[in-house]
Amino acid sequence: MAKPFFRLQKFLRRTQFLLFFLTAAYLMTGSLLLLQRVRVALPQGPRAPGPLQTLPVAAVALGVGLLDSRALHDPRVSPELLLGVDMLQSPLTRPRPGPRWLRSRNSELRQLRRRWFHHFMSDSQGPPALGPEAARPAIHSRGRTATYRGCFRLPENITHAFPSSLIQANVTVGTCSGFCSQKEFPLAILRGWECYCAYPTPRFNLRDAMDSSVCGQDPEAQRLAEYCEVYQTPVQDTRCTDRRFLPNKSKVFVALSSFPGAGNTWARHLIEHATGFYTGSYYFDGTLYNKGFKGEKDHWRSRRTICVKTHESGRREIEMFDSAILLIRNPYRSLVAEFNRKCAGHLGYAADRNWKSKEWPDFVNSYASWWSSHVLDWLKYGKRLLVVHYEELRRSLVPTLREMVAFLNVSVSEERLLCVENNKEGSFRRRGRRSHDPEPFTPEMKDLINGYIRTVDQALRDHNWTGLPREYVPR
């Protein structure tokens, strides 16, 4: 009985192995047949490369997640990546519906890639061949447009005032701006079919703008007239961008003091470009350092900077300085700016949920009194002060800035001040959409803030300074 059972067991083992072998052979044969069918179906002979064939290895790596998203900012990556990424990330079948936030996020990423590739294409020599679409003309625009500055009267000596020119029929704003950008000039000036390039100078300072209708004539009449249209090109005015530390330690320790959100960073940008010297800081902000404020890393008491940023108040902190520029801004705008910074950084805006939460009223109740005490303490304990209103600096930049650099005991040329005016915004102006209600202050908040405004206004007058601008109190 045992012998037949053993034979049966041996037979079953052989059969199991045979079935496994036959199954493997069947699968391999089917795969070979499928590959052969695909090869036969492909058209023979040379043909234009398809989109995926033209992709570099970087495109495939990005599409499958092997390339870090930071590579999107590398200008060396090929511009045809956009097509490849879209094809790699778009499945052949209809995608399953996902959560709304996920679909929205994917859309934002695609838009980001498109914007980056459009920006990159300006530096490419020309688009690669993409089959039937290879004949399309390349777009060499940098994606940055000229900004209209206004209509102005021409200076007396055009040749002396405008170093470079282009005269041709049908000259356009884009043509003139492109020409002046190539010549590294920040201003493109149009009069009829005449295009001139220049810097702002004392002879042509862009302060006395005319009515735009004066320049709105046909090219021939405009050429004979004494007016021109001025546009800002994407080129930065570099006459005032050089900065360094003081060659010798300053004998006068100067503070640039303000309440948070009052425009201290912007004022530092103006001072640095006007004087050519770095400003320091009582704090260390790596973001500001990376944006070019190299004095952030220097010790605040090194005296190698032209002045030192501080938001501090109190007698001990104030009396450490020999003198100070006290920058004051409308508390309503200061509170909004500082709340945005706390919630979203230097360049962002706080989200709706921040404004609608208890965080906003608590912030106003705490910081509004600080706005008042900051000014009062500096008026009381400051040894030598220059009071500057942010709004006046905005309205009348060059005269106010001239007063500030004179207070810092630095002589500055008029050309350098005009360069600063031409680059006045700097890198820290908030961009994008404001997400909060344009009037986030309740009647109770306004009553509180208005009381502090009246207190500060009276204190300024008591110390022989001009009172606060009337626009500080909402009407």
C-alpha cells in the first residue's frame, strides 16, 4: 500500500513542476508576440521626434518625482520640460475625481511651471524642433513690461541729456524699451518715431509731469512738440546700488527707530542706497540678510553701519544711542502691516481666518498702546532726534531723504538721490491680493486708537515738532 502512494506523490510533484514551466513559457511567448505586434504597427522610415523623445533626462526625472522641485528655478534646465512634465503627469485615462484642494493645488503647480518656463524661454537661443510645430516663431520677450512714468517736457539739449537714441519708422513702446534695456538704461523715452534712453538726472528728473493728453497726438505732431512719453524699463538703475561698511568706526551711534510695521525696512533701503553704507540692526533677520541687508549679521554695537534699526523703547534702551531718526507711521496702517508680517512674513498677507479670529482684536488691544508709548519714550529720552513721517517720505521722497542723510552727516550727490528715487520700492513691498476686509477695525478699536493718536499729536507739539498728519484719524 505504501509503494503505490509513493508513486502517486512523485507523479504529482512532477506534474506541478511541469505546469509551472508551461505557465512561464506561455507568459514569455505572449509578451514576445505583443512586442512584435507593436513593432509591426509602428510606421517605418524617418519621422519627426515626438514630444517625449525630445525630453532630456531631467524632464523624466521631474515627471516621476526624482528631480527636486527646486530645479524649476535652475535656468539651465531645458524649456521643453513643460511639455514633458504635463504629458508625464497626465494619465491616458480619465483621472479620478479627488478632493477640491488637491485639484486646486495641482493646478497651481502646473501654472507655476508654466510661468517659470515662459520666463526661462527668454534666455534660450531658440525652441527645439517639436515636429510639425517647429516652424512657430520663438518669443524672446523677458515677460517684463515697460511701466509708464508719464508725459514730460523735453530738456533743452536732448543730445546731452539722452546718451543713446534710436530713430526708425513705426517705433513702438516695446521696441524702444527693448532697445534701451539692451543698452542698460532704466528709462525709455518716446517722441514720435524717436526713441531715447537715459537715466534720471537733474536736467530730466521726472518730477514735473504734464497732462498725458499733451502727448496723446499723432507721431508727426508729437515729434514737432516739446513733450515726450517716458517708460521705466526692466533694467535697474545701478548708479546707487554699491554699498559697504563704514571705513572707520562711527563716532556718533545713530538709531533708526520705529514701531513695527512703520516702514523701517523700506527706510533702510533708501538710506543704504543714498549713502552707500550698510545699516545695522538690533535684531538678526536672516531673510533681510539674504535680501542684501548685510549689516544684519554685524553686531549692532560695532559702529560699522550708518545707523541701527530698533523697535525698542524704554529709557535704558534709548539712552544707549547718541541720536536717532524717529520714523512714525499712521497706526492704522502700521497695525495692519505688522499683523500681516507676523502671520505671513515680510511679503505676504494674513489669511481671512487670522482676521476673523480672536487673534486680531487681541493684537490691536496690545499693540496700539505700544505704538503710542514708543513715540512718547523716544521724545522723552532721545538725546538728538529727527522726526520723519512715513507718509511724508512717500509723498516727497527726495527732499525728505536729503534731510535724513544730512542728519547722518553724509554728503550725497543729486544723481544718487535720483537713482534712489528711481529704485525706491526695493524688495520688500507686499504683492498679491489682500485677503482681509479693507476696514478690519471695529468702532471700539477706532476709539482706542484715536485716543492714542491725540496723545502722540499733543506730545509732538509740546516738543516743538509738527503734529501728526490729519489723515491719521479716520473720517
